[in-house]
Amino acid sequence: MPSEHYLEDTLSQFRKCKDLAEKAMAQVADEHFFSVLDDESNSISIIVKHMAGNMRSRWTDFLTSDGEKPDRHRDSEFVIETEDTRAGFMQRWEAGWRCLFEALEPLKAADLSRTVLIRSEPHSVIQAINRQLTHNAYHVGQIVFLGKHFAGSGWKSLSIPKGKSEKFNIMKMKEVKSHKDS
């Protein structure tokens, strides 16, 4: 059934986003985790804090309460407090993702046409999922960009390295051919 495939694929895409961000963050020293490029930019730590707060708010009691929880203070997600640490941010990160996966994993195809609220605005479950996937992908791209910037020449590519596309394509074609021959 196509709806079930949508749910499976969505979970897969969220897991890929999480993994990509974590692989990028693993290449960044603690000092750069909190660094900004300029006064208008966010650090990786701020992006992590914001994403965690957003996911907690959106996915806690997903089907039964507004996705913008009254106890969420979004503006505070963009402020580093003196007691904030990388370890603390990573705990929030895991908790946010846990909220998302615990809300999405039990969904059934029939749930996709249900209506949920985000800031009092009605969304189908599909719209809410797509909104979150887009939001997360946007911020994961920022994390990867910043990770690559701060890691500099020590950066290990998370996809096909520059100048290696042709070699990668040849390798993939050989894999496919080998799979077909077996």
C-alpha cells in the first residue's frame, strides 16, 4: 500500500538526516561547535538546540495536542546560556529525535488523513510530516556546511568526494552488474 511505503520512506529519510548531521558534528571540535561565522549566523550548537526544541514540541502528543506547546520558548533556543555544554545539547538532540520517532513509528496509513494543529493551524498528518522533514533537512544542511567549514582540510566527505563522481558511478555500475549476474 502506497501510504505504508510513504511512512517507511519518511522514517528512513529522517534517520538519514539524523545520521548525516551526527557524522558532520563528529568532525567538529568542541570550540567550533559553539562558533558562529558572523553576528547573524547560528552555531551548530544553536541549530541543535533549536531542532531539539522544535521536535520535542511538534512530536510530543502529536495526534492529540497542538504542535506548538505552551511550554516551548522558541526564542530561547537561539541563546547560549553559560551552563550549556555540547554534551547537554546532544542529550536534547537525542530526546528530540526520540519524540519524533516515537510519534511516527506507530502511525498507520489511516492516520495520514487525520488533522493535527501546529500553532492552531490545521495540517494533515502528511503535511505535518513533510513540514518537519523539510525543516530538519534545511538545518542539517546548515550543520554539514558549518562542519565542513570548521573541519577544513580534515573534513571527511559524507557523500561522493569532489572529483570522484566518475569513479563512484563506475563502481556502482559494477556492483549492479555483479548483483544481476549472481
